[in-house]
Amino acid sequence: MTLEENTARLNSLYFLPEFTFANTTFVPCAGTQLELADGVIWLGDTAVVFQMKERSSSGQTTDPLNEKWFRKKVLRDATKQIRDTLKYLEDNSSITAKNSRGQHVMLERAKLKTLHKVVLYSEPDQIYSRNTHYISRTAGFIHLLPIIDYEGLVHTLCTPSELFEYLTWREIILRKWKTCSELPEQALIGHFLWGDPDKPPSLDDVRYLNTIEQDIESFDLTGILHKFLERTYDEIGKEGTSYHQIIAEVAKLDRSGLKAFKQRFKLSMDKAKENVFTQPFRFSNPTTECGFVFIPLEDKYRKQRRTVLTKLTRMHKHEKRLSKCLGLIFLADPDGLFTIDWYIIESPWKENTDMDKLLKEASPFRPTKPEIGSRYQFIKLGPEK
């Protein structure tokens, strides 16, 4: 498996095929086929573009030869390709690329708030240079990572939002403390997980990486999201991408948010199966200003479920003064499966006296509490962060 194939598989598995791209060839107005990048993760207003360099084994892996290859292929060629990627995005208002699901998606630079630039490289004997980054006059900060370290990052952070956060943090740390470039990536990751942001990372921070308790099962939603398309029915059909807006809001959650989502999702199925009246379950993601409402519904209201779903989703959005809200409604089916409808609304919040009155009179929701707890848990490292 090549470096590009391995990275594409890894990104698609952890970050969903809808938002990962390995085949990014496009034809601009001039008519010449170009490649945007070797790989892309594009989720909402954040993206990561990858260029990749792989050194084949020639039987000559001495340090001088290794450094020569690194300077030429990584520091020169790959960083130039990153600059080309940025130019393609600036010169084309939109670029259509095929995602790992095989769907054609329009990528628009104007919609991005954050764009991370990463060069991944692989060498047969892992005689890696300690260059952690490259600063280009035109492209800015470019992360340099051996593939083995990137794989470790993905397996540790697991979610797109945490990878994005780490890359932002990594740039800040490496710009602030020059000595960080002398540390292994594991120390940087450990410091990110629980380090003091006002102190430079140290080799001792590796212990946080070694003692993290992942408990992936508690927040893993890939099973639900990977199956979303095959169980979705709408006017566009399975070739459409309208559902991306829905699963994107889930994919943007960090592990704490995903855990809250999964708990309420399972609880709603249990309550729907009981077929008794239950108030909706809710929470909000302050980072993206998106609310989530989960509605177990009695079977006698099956025909009215879309009306109930729309109404309660809008009510939650208004009550919490949010710009977006995703609602799910659950009904137990006679065959032991469930009917689950999804609805998303996105619009600026504004005053609505009628909605205020409705919320006061109907009181459809239970009180919400702030999500409490550390995002990361560790073995025998004292109190939580």
C-alpha cells in the first residue's frame, strides 16, 4: 500500500468518506487537468490539505543521502506543491472533487475560516529529520510529519475537531518555543492532552500520551454515520449530498460532544421502544453554535412525526439562542427496528415573541445542565484537567 493509499484509508475511516478526498484532480477554466493536493479533509469551515513524499528503498540509507532526499523532496518539492494548492484555491472560486464515498463535492475557499497545510513523508528505515515545520513566505506555516507520527495522531485524537485543534495548537507551540522542534511528536501530543499551555512541552509530557484512557466505545459514532446514507431517503436520492449538512454537525463534535450525542441517541431508542410519553433530551455545542434535540415519540403520533420534529427543533434553537439546530425523532417499528427522522435548521437567531410565548405555555423540554467532565481521562495522574 502506498503512502497516499494508506493515508486515504486512514482519513476515510476516522473522518468519514464524505469529508475526505484522495482523488482531487480538476479541470480549471483553462482546460488543463490539475491536482489540488495528494489528500484533503474538508469539513465545514475547516480543511487540511496534504502533500506526500515517499522514499523507496534503494539500499542506501546513510544520513547524508537521507538529508539530501529530505531537503529536495520534502522541504523543496512538497512545500512548493502546497503553495500550488493555495494558488489553485485562490484562482478558482470553486473546485469540484470526488470524495472517498465517490460523490462529487464542491470545495469553496471563501467558506473556509481555517486551512491547515501538512506534508507527510515516509522513508524505509525511518531515519527522520527533526524538521517539524517549514515557514513559507507566501504559504505560511506548513506542518512536516512522518507518516508514523500522523498515524499516531489520528489513532489518539480520533475526531476531526481534535485533529484540527491539535494542528492549530502545534503551530502556536512551535512558533513560540523553538526548542520544541527537538522533541519527539509524542511529547507534543502529550502536552496537548494535558500540558500547561503557559509552559513549553518537555520529554516528560510523553507520559500523558502513554496513560490516556481512550474508551472509544463511549463516543464512537462511525457506525451510525457510516450507515446514514444507506438508510436515508429524500427527494435527491442516494447520489445526492444534501445529507452532508446533517452529519457534518455531528462530525464537528469532539469526544465529549460525541459521547453526549451517543448517550441521548441510545436513550431515545430505549424510550421509543417503551412507547410512553418522554420529554426530549438535549444538549448544545457552543463551539459551532449548534443544538441537538432527541425526541422519543409514541407510535400513535407516527403520522405527525415530521411536524413534531420540526416544531421542537425550532423551539430548542430559539430557546438556546442558537444559529443551528439538529433534531432527531425516534419511533419503534413492529419489526424491532426504528424509524429515525433527522431535521436541521440554520439561520441567524432573532427575537420571536410568539415562540417565547409558546415555550412558556407548552414547556416541552426538561432543564439542561452544562456537560461536566474532562475531555481526556488518564490512568493514575491525579485530578482531572
